[in-house]
Amino acid sequence: MAETLYQRLGGAERIAAIIDDALDRHAVNPVLAPRFRDKDLPRLKQLGTQFFCAGIGGPQQYEGRELRTAHAGMNINEQELLATMDDIVAALNGQAVGATEVSEVVAILYSLKGEVLRV
Ligand code: HEM
């Protein structure tokens, strides 16, 4: 059987490292930093890792809120979404993730935009 994206990305530890790096990038990205200034980054890293792993074939349980609820009232715009995607791509490249897998992650993030943009 074909490997899941979770397996091809190298499983829990490697994915946690990618999400850690992406959130650290958000915290210093001028477009995003104001959004994350007062947030519990370790908690967001944990929830982000769970969310992503659970969505791509991992055994993890996601314990966070629905995306639409978590982002409600934030009025997030396209520039911010693009900035998060740029940081995630940089984190994936930092872990030498292959181009096919990077494209798959980008497609997944893009598919979720309706859950986070101006909700
Ligand atoms: C497809 C894109 C995105 C995904 C998959 C995603 C995923 C998540 C997840 C899983 C959480 C934790 C939910 C919870 O707290 O229960 C979260 C929270 C959060 N996200 Fe996103 N997110 C996305 C886009 C964005 C964007 C574009 C921004 C802003 C610029 C953003 C800012 C935040 C903030 C500030 C929180 C913390 C909310 C709070 O605790 O008050 N997210 N996101």
C-alpha cells in the first residue's frame, strides 16, 4: 500500500520539528508576529502538530478547537494566510522535505483557507 503523507514526512518527531520551526518563524514574521505575541506558543505547537498529524494519516488525536472556531473574530486576510504558508514551506525546506510532499502540504493548507479567512 502507498505510504501516507505522515509516513513520507518521517512521522511524529520530524513533523513536530517542522511545526516548531514554522511557529517560531510566525513569531518573528512582521506580517504575523502581532497575532502570536500574547499566545501560548508551546500549546499552539502541540495543537498544530496534532492537527496536522491527525489529518495526514498519523495516529494522533487532535484536542483543539475546530479551525473556524479557533480563528473566529480574527478577520484574517489573504496576506496573513500566504505568510503562514511561506513560513511552513521554509520549515519544510529546512527539514529537506521533498518537493512532492511540500506541494501536498501547500495544497492541504490552501484547501483550508475557507475555515480561517475572515471567519
Ligand atoms: C490553513 C491555515 C491554518 C491552520 C491549519 C491553522 C491551524 C491552527 C490550529 C490547529 C490552532 C489551534 C486551535 C485551538 O487553539 O484550539 C490555531 C490557532 C491559531 N491560529 Fe491558526 N491556522 C491556520 C491559519 C492561521 C493564520 C493565517 C493565522 C494568522 C495570521 C492564524 C493564527 C492563529 C492564532 C493567533 C491562533 C491562536 C488562537 C487563540 O488561542 O486565541 N492561523 N490555528
